[in-house]
Amino acid sequence: MNTDIALRVFYKGGGTSGLSDTQKKIDDLKREIQKNHIASIKPTDGPQAGGLFDAIVNVFTNVSLVDVATIIRDGFAFDLIINREKSILLKPLIRIFSEFEASTPEFDFTRIVFHFDDIELVFVGTQNLFTSRIGLIFPQIIEQIGNLDVDDGIPTKINIPVLKDDNNFFSPEGDGETHSIEDFQSFWGLEYGSRYDRKVYDIKNKTIIHESWD
């Protein structure tokens, strides 16, 4: 399977403490990623949510997530995407970002989007999205993707996580909070081609809840 990956990273710095050291790490990150991928990493004047530096990461690939899930289920190691030397596409990239995230506590990734050919995975939060959340959630997506198919087919977008408040489901994007791993393993927001066709997936019970989310 031949896959190409391109990245676009926008970050905002709202403080000057440690600026030069952090900028050096950002430059090192850019050079490391550009060894194997097309990447644009640059500052922006967008809104800020978390730490001294906030970033939004978009990862683009020409592979289908359903195809990846099928290959893994058909005999490859379950953690192949991230944890094996012969990873299909993501392991080196996840490693680079995880190491950067661990070494720069002043730097938060507030939104990480994986644009697969069929499904868009949107991870939202603040701290530790790469170091603890994505590596944990990806295998669950692979395992449960077959449960997300409804009459209109598979979702075109999975928003991770969605939270429940007074019986309403909503995305916590932009709230500046660090949400627990349990939140990421409770509910996902599904979108089927339109923001007007949204449902909620109950991960623990492996069922689709026919309620929308904001």
C-alpha cells in the first residue's frame, strides 16, 4: 500500500516566556517532518485556548481508513498503524509529535484532524493529545468502525470526544480544558455527509444513539 502524507500546522504563541527555546523546537520539528512529508508549519493570529502556544494540526493522506481497518483485521498486528516498524502510515509521524509534545509542556495541540480518503477524524482537547489520547483511541476506531455504518453508509466525520451535559451532546473544542481519557472513551460524534445529519456513538455499549451533537 503506497500512501502519501502532507501536513499543515498552524500555531499561536500568546506569551514570550521561553519563546526562543520553543521556537527552536518548532523549527526542529518542522525539519524532522519535512524529511519525509510535505509540511507547512507556521504561526497564525487565530484564537488561543490553552497554554503559551496552541496549535491545530491537519494530516492529509490518500488512504481509506476502512481499507486500513480491513487490512489490520485480515491478519496484520492490531497496533500496526502506530506501534510497529512496518507501520502502514502513521507510526513515525505520531512518534515525532509525541516527542515534541512531551518536551514542550508550554505547547498544546488543541485540534488534530486526520483527513483520510473516506473519513475525517477530529481529535479535540488541549494537553497530551498525541502522547496519550491518539495512540489509545486509534485501535478502538479500527476495532469498532464496522459498528458506525447506518443506512447512509459510514460516517464522513468522527469527532472525538463529545460530552454530555443535561442530556445534550456537544464537542468540547475550544473550552481550554484538559479532558480525561475516559471522556475520549465514552462518546464520539458522528457526521454523515452533513452537519445536519449527526449522531452519537456510545463506545462502551457499541451502539449509535440517534441524537445530534453541537
